[in-house]
Amino acid sequence: MKLVDIIARAKSEKDFGLFVDAIPYAKFLGISVKEENGLLRARLAFDDHIVGNPALPAIHGGVVGALLENAAILQLLWTQQSVRVPKTITITIDYLRSAGPKDTFAVAHVTKLGGRVANVHATAWQDDPDKPVAAINANFLITPAE
Amino acid sequence: MPHNRALGIEAVLATKGMAILKLPYDERLVGNPENGVSHGGAVTSLIDAACGFAAISATDVPRRLVTLDLRIDYLRPATPEAPLFARAQAYHTTRDIAFMQAQAYQDDIVDLIAHATGTFMFVGKGAGGTERKS
């Protein structure tokens, strides 16, 4: 099944499992998604395989970055009539607090949806959205549907 | 680091302030299933790991550190079915900060997949003279 068809079906059936399953790496990390008023909230379930520093333990920085990048891409796919998965041009990740052994949440805001480039800001948190563990700003190359 | 193991990351080379890591191709790490290209997040993890390795060896006495930020420019998509490499080097260190630069590539370092810069902060004793939480 073509990716664009999987996404169309996921949107019409509001089947977020199907949506995330379309991206193997998101599935590998254990990311799930819920929607509230057009905004997707991604959830990274804690598991041993995402640990970076086992002494703390803390979630691997690359995984937190990937959670945020996925949240941004999924938000773009959800709100935009897209024929292709957005391509990351640049991503800047700020690591703010250590992400401990618990679930992590992420929300992405599309700050600018241009004709070819979309700019997205996303934050990730655990217990308190006002105390984010990490934040990104990223530019994506997008291919809008005709 | 469990996630590095889960990804199958291997160390290729490590010297003072420099490290090269390898990420073997794996279908579970794919971003776009239509073309089999590895997800940018997997590249981020590889780059973060390479920078961490390189930063730890950058000082005469190895010191614990945490990532402050990473900026990754994606230059071209990775070729599927082939391993990824990341080479990271500390181009400057201060008492508190390691300034890192990294390149991700496959067959040839002049044909980059991604270019990255990042800062890492030293924590623990020796950082400002006191034990400090980041």
C-alpha cells in the first residue's frame, strides 16, 4: 500500500496506529499518537532499549531528537495534504533537562507552512509541559498535493 | 549505552577528541518505507553517539558530559541497504564546554549525508570547581 494511501486511510479512520506504523523507525522506538483539536501529541513509552546513560538512567539524546522530529513530521502529514513524507533540511535540538525512565510526550507547532518549506517548533516533556526535556526547531522540504 | 546497542552501533576508530562510529543498515530504522531510506532520527542518534564518544576523549582526563545542543543539516538521503558512518571531532574545548563537529557519510566522507555541530557540557568535579546539576 502506498504511503500516501496509508496516511489518507489513517486520517479518515482516525487510526493513529496505522499512521505511526507507516514509519518503521517510529514504530521501533515505541511512539504512539493521540489527537486533540487538530494537534497531535506523540508519546514515547519508556523501555530499556531507548536508554542512553544507564547510570541515571536517561533516555538517549538521539531518541529524544527522533521523537521530536517524528512529532514534527506527523503534525505536518496530519494537517497538510501531502503526497510525500516531509524531508528534513535542518533540525536544531536543544537538550534542556535529563529525560528519566518514564514516558515522554511531544507536541509540534507548524510556525510557517510555505509552498516548499515548512518551519516547525516542537517540545518534549515528561511530568510538566512547562519543564520541557528538549525542544527543536526544524525546516522541512514539503511536496504539497496538487 | 543500551540504545547504541539496540541500534547496532559499532566503534570504528577513536583517538583523542575524535571518533568514528558505524550504524549498520536495518529495516527497523527506515523513515520512508517507499524508498527504504533510514530515518533522520537514526542519523541523529549516530551523530549524538559519535560526538559523545569524541567529547569524552577530548580532555586529558575523561570527564562526564551532557549534550546541550545539536544542529544537523541533512545534505542528501542515505542510500538504503548500506551502513552509515559518523565521524565526530572536538574542534575546541573550554573548562565547561566541548564544541563538536560531525559528518555522516556512507562510502565516501566527501559525499556527506549530514553535517552537524553541537555543544556538550562537562558535568561533575572540575566543571567550575563544584558538583553541578545541568
